[in-house]
Amino acid sequence: MSPHPHAPIASSQVPGWMVAAANDRPYSSENGRGTLNLIDGAAAARAAAAIRDGRSLSLARPLSADDFTVRDGVTPYTHELEYVESPDGVGWGLSDVRLVPHGLQNTHLDALNHVAIDRTFYGGRPVDAAFQGSVDVLAASGVVVRAVYVDIPAVHGTAWAEREVTGDDIDAALDAAGVVFERGDALCVDMGRDRYEAATGRMLGGPESADDAGGGLAESGARWVADHGVSVLAWDMLDSRDAKAAHATAHILGWAIGLPLVDNCDFSGLRRELGGTAIAGTLVLAPLAVPGANGMNLNPLILR
């Protein structure tokens, strides 16, 4: 399917380098896969080599119906159980599940038709164009990619990231661990959200909350992701007002360079197992291929 014709973007809402990247479209906007095009043969070989004994570890948070950031009147998760028995005595347990993937609580994939600037999605496609980088496009073959994990609170010397994450922070974490990030790898950014929530006794508040948690990507952090060829960004989304106000958050990278995000990851188990920045293993994403969907709940797995 051919993408919609598009014109150059000249938005005043985002930093100039993001606009330039959006117009450059370095990762091919034609197939709607954005930075997943970076997962070439070499990247696939690294993913396979990162699996040592086949153990798996989930990055998913427990599903929650409590998320005030979802639209008014919309519950992000409902599940109703029913039992039906037929006359011959065979019974059937049935489930009715509703998922609204976006928000601050449930782990989900952001597709490339989630964030728009000036009514265009990634590749300059108008928001009403038929072809977009929706979940079904990203899920056509799933995602299997080497995962590089960075422990940002260890760099900051804090329990969680109380300030924005810079490009220098990412470099420092990699350098200290002797880990080399290669183009096409996935980047797993742990900002210590689980520790923040444990310390405050509540789930993460929104960017307008009185007690901003800090964290988020500084503009230099966003530029690091764009410049180093990150294919997928998985993060715990401990985002901040400052990062959002600068229009340089991870989410805008979806529009600028076609970067899929895995939001609201839980890194607590992986952190305990790894003990610091490392090649975590292989990240596996297999979302439901819902046509046109701009997001999908999923259970990201790290194979080790």
C-alpha cells in the first residue's frame, strides 16, 4: 500500500533538529516501520547471540483499571468473567476484556500513528491518511532485537531519576559497564519508577501533578536516541514536566524518526538479575495485529 503524498514539515512546536529529522526520514517512511528498519541481518544476529540459556523475564506491569490520564469516563482495563454450561454438561469459562492501551499505568506499545505534529504522523502523512505505521504494520513479523539496559539511577546516585536523563548519562552508564550500543539495538532505560512509587506509596502522577517525579528524556537524551540508531525504546516512563515542556520527550521521536516505544515497563526484576547496565538479552515484542491501532497492551519479554 502506498503512503499518502506528503509535504515538508516546518513546525514551530518542536526543536529544529527534530523537524529536520522528520523531513529527512532516514529510516524509510515507505513501509511504515520507522526505526524497526534498523534491525538488519547484523542486528538480528546480535539478538540471537544474546540468548544464552533461554530463560525469560517479563517487563510488564500488572494490568490496572486505575489511570486518571485516560480520557474522562474511559476505564483503561476491564475484565468480566462468565461461565456458560451447555445441556450436555460441558461448561465454558468466557472472558470479556477491554483494553485502552495508552496512559501512565499499563505496559503498551506506541505505534507510529500515536503522536502527531501539525496534523501529521511519522513520514509526513496526514492524520486522516489510509496508510500509517499502525500496530498491525509493526506486528507483521513481531520484533526480536538485542536489548541494551541502562540503569540511570545508578549514574545519578539516586533511588530514581530525579532530573532529566541526558545523553551524557546514557554514555556514562554504558562506559561504566563496558557495553557498546550498536545501531539497531533496543534501548531499555530504567529511571527507577518502581522505587519512586514504593517511596511515595502511590502510582505515578501525571505531568501536572504537584510533586513531579523528575526523570524523562532531556533534549540531549532524545538526540542520543536519534543519533545512535535505537530501533525500539523501552522505558518505565518516569516522565517529567520539564521534559514534556521542552517538546523533546521520547514520544515526539515517534513522530520525528519513527521510533516505536514500549511505555510503562517494570525493570525491577531485570535490575535485580543484572545488577547494573548490561546487554540484557533479547527483547521480544509480539503485539496483536489490530488493523489501524495506534497502541496495544503487551507483555515484553527479555530472553536470556
